[in-house]
Amino acid sequence: MTKQAVQLSLPGFEQAHGGWRAEYGRQIGADRTIRNRSGVEIKPLYTPRDWNGDAFLENLGFPGQYPYTRGIYPTMHRGRTWTQRQLIGLGTPADYNKRVRTILDAGATAISLIPCNSVFRGNDCDEVDLPLLGTCGTVVNTADHMDQALDGVPLGNISTAMNDPSPFTLLAFVLAVAKRRGIPWTSITGTSNQSDYISHFIANHMFYRLSLPGARRVLLDHIEFCRAYVPGWNPVSVVGQHMQQAGATPVETMAFTISTALQYAQDCIDRGMDIDHVLRRFTFFFDISISFFEEVAKFRAGRRIWARLARERLGAKDPGSWRFKFHGQTSGVDLTVQQPLNNIARVAVQAMAGIMSGLQSLHTDAYDEAITTPTEETARIAVATQNILREEAHLCDVIDPLGGSYYVETLTDQMEEEMMALIGKVDEAGGMYKAAEAGLIQAMVGQSALAFQEKVESGEEKVIGVNCYQADNVAYAARPTERPELERMQQHVASFAAYKAARSQTDVNRALDTLKRAANSEGENIYGRIVEAAEVGITHGEIVSLLREELGFGHPLVVV
Amino acid sequence: MTACGLNPPARVLVTKIGLDGHDRGSRIVAAYLRDAGMEVIYTPPWQSIPAVVKLVLEEDVDVVGISSLATDHLIVPKLADALREAGLGHVGIIVGGIVPDDECPALLQAGVSAIFGPGSPRDDIIAHVAALAAKVRDVKNAEFREIAQ
């Protein structure tokens, strides 16, 4: 472990330290106990008696070197800064296309797509209430829709993240579009950034509702397919964000996320895949809260734990498998409806924590995200926040700038120890799949959510405008809420219905039959059949409902 | 008598309709009401409107609490209509979560008695639900007396 063994010889240290402690005690009076969100007690001062650089190479080393505590690449942000990846999803595919082009013009270097909640529910647009369509994501149900959404977007040259739970129909549509445009799949890069089905069962429940075992199989087929045919694609993104948003502490989040990654890795090994072939394409996706130092320690500890477990437990030999690549999103949980412009300041602090943690990709929230889907103007401010931090604040000059801080190193060690204890607890429960199935994780996350809420209500945890400084709550002159134009959405639904009616029913039936056979044959890769179905015009809803029939329907595992 | 003044205690359904699955808020509010002595019926997200109506009827619910974080509040008026059509127009409805200011009037007109946004104090929610449940119970008791006579 990372405990200190050697005490540095510091002549006069004890006397000076004792003198400071006496003076501190005299001036502060009755000191209060401060704990971070993970429950670690925070001292007023850290010194070389807490951390002294002992076991430097073993615990920290250099960027790009095992165990990667200081960063996964030798150059980090001084070489290539993080990818600016804003999550976008709204309206019809045409609306999305307009917004995505605006964001690319504003300096974003990668894109993402959030589908409408109807898509998350496994429904096509003709099956749900019209007013709910396109309010929180784009209504994409077919390869044609994806083609419209990505019109003019250079698919082979830009990384695309698809918010696409199992069975990954959005990627199937992207691959179909690439084929139409003559773009080889080998040049397609990006991430299936909602592939972590366990996190959906535990936390945000935004998944296509395949059963737990069904989702497990489809994920493995998806990984195998992508490794064979779309080698630049990251088929796995293990999502800590859902759990932290649902209330897990930063320590719990990192521990459970790593336990989940261990589960998926083990499943790949059990299926006979080469661990080094798959792990190099594992990515992670986290929330970044405003608890600044705690977040930095969370990511540094997580990087170190993953490197060690990937090497020692999973037996990975390629350094590419040990590197903990992660996307961070500034946490919406910290944002407030009260005094919403304050959220710009919150997002800047959250983003700084992520950047100083050495993230690979970042989404900054728009300040109105606590209220509604961002407008074009608020989305621009969110991107500008990243530009300011990168260009004006000089955050990229030094790698791991907080490394070596007595405080941050001590906290990194302490949080690592607690994370390892929780990972051990999940191991005892039989791994993450079983722990989630038994409701163990949900119960812990729920407890933490309630405990945090109680701290906010008691005023122990301050939230500006919510439990203090409310006097400044002036009426926020929100512009009228923008909702997708019902008429345009109705047209979208009508043309979808017409599209379905015009298809050759024989072709549709043939594709669905093939998919059904694949679902019932264990040896066959179901994801290859899903991509084929997308190519011949089968819709999202058709694919999902067939798979629910064949592989089981997924109910969220809710524990109150 | 219970903590909230009704005997038997107020029966509250905490649920989500529409398409969103985020449930941190609904779980917390359910725990608050339960801890205040009410009987809470809690469901996973994505209940259909007919399923909610059925639950209200079968569970003899006094107040329905709808949690909406991602625009599902837009179909709450449809739920209110469905309850009225089923002869359950006296059942209270509250909404919690994110409802933009300019979309509140439509909900209130549809019969929602209160909308609790982020930062609403726990005690306000409990007091409102308790008072609303008492009112609903009066209507139910009057109906019962009518039938009994």
C-alpha cells in the first residue's frame, strides 16, 4: 500500500510545528471537524509528516509511467490538451445538425449525440406523447435520421461520442451512414459512452431496458464486433457519473466504477478475449463535483488503482491497458436554479478540478442546465469557459500541478485506501454484477444521497442561494422556455411513419428474423446483425423491442 | 393519530410518468414523507398514465407526487384529466423537480396543487402534503357517508 514508512530528518521541524499548532489552537478557539464528501477528515494543515515523497517511484513516478498517478501520457496537456466534447441533443435531426455545426465553429473538437428520452425508452417517435419528443435529446430512430443529424460532419475525421446504451443502435446507424458515404469503418473514432449497463440498473435508469443478462451478452458482442471491425472505436465507457449524480460519494463512485470495469474485463476474459486487445479500448466517464481537492484526489487515486489492478489482477501486459483514460463532465448536481448565473463560476471551478486531474476529454455544463436544455448562447459560454481555462489561465503549462502538495498527496493516499476497501466489499459480494443484482450498491448510494441532502438542509453543507445568501435571489429573467416546435416535430413523426410504410415488408421481416435467430444462438455475434439491420432500414424501436422479447425486459433495480 | 394528523395515515404515491429515469429526488422525497409518518407507495420510473390511475384507485391514494426532471411535467395535465375521468378528481396532485416558471401556470390550472422546485424545504413539502391529504380525506369521508346512508 501507500503508507509512509520513512520519516525525513527535518531539524527543528517538531518545535516549529508545535509552535504553529499552539498558536493555531489559540486563535481558532473551538475548531470544528471538517470532512469531505467522502467522509475523510480534513486537517487545517498538511506537512512532510503527512507525506514526504517516500516511495516516490512506486506511488507517483512520472507522467506516462506506471502507475500513472501523475497522468497517463508523458506530455499530458502540455502536448495535446483535452478534447472539448460538449454533449448535445435536442429536437429533430435537422435541429441537432444546426447546433452541432455551431459548436464546431465555436471550437469544439469532437461531437456527441444524446438521443431523445423516447429513444432511451426503446421507443420510436410514433409511439410516445408528442410534447415529450426532442425536449431533452434528438429524435433519432433510423440510419436516415443519423444521416441528417451528421450532415456535413466529417465522420472519418472527428471523434463522435454516442450516448448509446445496449444494444448500441446509434453506433449501428453511424456505421450505416459511414458505409453510404464511402467512409471506411477503420477511420471511425469515438466512444459508446453509455455502454455501462450496470450503472443504468443502479442509478440513472436511462437505458434501453434490456434485461441484465441480455445487456451483458450484447455488450460483449459489441466489444468483440468493434475490436474486429471498428478498431478506433471505444466500445466500453465505464460510467461513474451516474452513481455520483445519484448520490454516491466521490470515493464510492470511483470504487464502484473500477469494480464495474473489473467485471466487464473479467467477462471478456471468460469469453476468451485477449485482455490486452480489449482493455486498451476501455474508457471511463465521470462527474466532476465542486469539491475541488477531493475530485483531484479521486482521479489521481483512481488512475493508480486501475493501473495496478489491470496489471496485477487482470494480467494485462500492454501499458495501453493500464492507462485510465477518462472523460469528465462538470456535475449538474452542484448547479442551482436559484441565481443561475452563479453556475458559470461553479462550472469553472469544477472544470479546473478536472483539468488539474489530467482528464482526456471534458464537457462543461451550460449555466441554465439546471433549468432547461441549453440554448445556443449558454452552450457557447460553456465552451468559452474551457477556452479561458486553457488559453488564459495557463492550466496546461505544468503536468499534474497539484502533485507533491502535502494535502493532495495525503488525500490521494487516504481516498485510495477507502476505495480499495469498497472494491474489496464488492469482491466479497461476488463482483459488481451480483452486487448490483442484490441491491447492495443501490442501498449504499441511496444512503449517501440522503446523508448529503440532510447536510444541505441543516446548513452544514452550504449552497449559495439555496441555504445561504438567499437574499440575493432576484427573479431570474428566464427567456420563455424553448420547446421543439410541435408542428415540425409532427412532420418528423409523419415522415417517419411514411418511411416505415414505404419499406419492403419482406426485407424488414428478413432482417428481423436474422436478428431473432442471432439472439437465440449463443455463438453468434448479435451486434453484427444489429448493424446489418440498421443498414437495411430497421428502426431503433423495432430492434429494441425484438431484443427485449428474445433476451428479456429490463426493470431497474430500485432500492428506496 | 399519526405524526401528520390523519388516521389512518395519509397515503401518498410517489412516482414518475413519461420518459425520464432519474430518481434521486423522488427517492429522497419518498423517504421524507415516510419518515413523517405517511404511507408511501413508491414506483420505479416510466409509469404509464393508466397505470398511475389504477394504482391510485387500488391503493386508495390521497396524494399523487410526480417527480419530473426532464420535461415529463408536460404530460401531467393529461394525468389530471385521466384521474378526473376515472372519478378520482378529488385526489391531490403535486409535482416536484424542474418546471420552468413559464410552464407552471398550465400545471396549476390543470389541478396541480403545488410545484416544489429544487431547494424546497422538507417541512414545506410535508406540511403541504399533510394538509392536502386531509382535504382529500374529507371528500372521501363525505362520499363514504353518502354511500352509507
